[in-house]
Amino acid sequence: MEFTAYVFSSDSLRHFLSDAIEYSPEVSQQTWDAIGNYDLREQVAKITCPLLILFGDTDPFGIVWAQETRDAFSHASTTYTIIPHYGHFGWVEEPEIFWYYT
């Protein structure tokens, strides 16, 4: 099983997945099918508390998605940081960097 599309270091994610969750392509597809066109932009625009958004530059969702996420929180005070060499599971790959920002 290969996860490099989601992480900078696939070894880190393999370790995480083997310890934390059971992964299968079928479960992944069922999750995306269940999400469908679920859109929270109207709800998150009402949030006014401070918000930290950490995004990995190798996350497969892409920088544009990260920017759209940031922009959706239009009434929140956001700190938005793109972290080099971070994938979708950055807190697993490089926890010390994650804790530095948090």
C-alpha cells in the first residue's frame, strides 16, 4: 500500500496507519461517497474565534484548496502557514514542526 500522495514521508504514515486505523481503498471510497457535495462554507463563515491553519506544501489537495479553506473563515482571525515538505498528515510526519506552530 502506498500513501505518498498524502505525505512527504510515506514511512511515517505507514507507521501511523498500522498503529491507529485500518485503511482500505474501499473504506476511502465509501468516505468520499458519503461526503458528496457537503459544503460548510456558510457555517464556517460565522466563526469569529482565532484560527490556525497549517497546510503542507505537498498535500494532494493543493495550495488553492488551502487558500479557499482560509478564505471560507471570513470572520475569523486566521494564522495561515504553508509548511515545506509536509503532506496531508504533517503532524504525523514531523510532529516537532507541528508543535512548534501550535
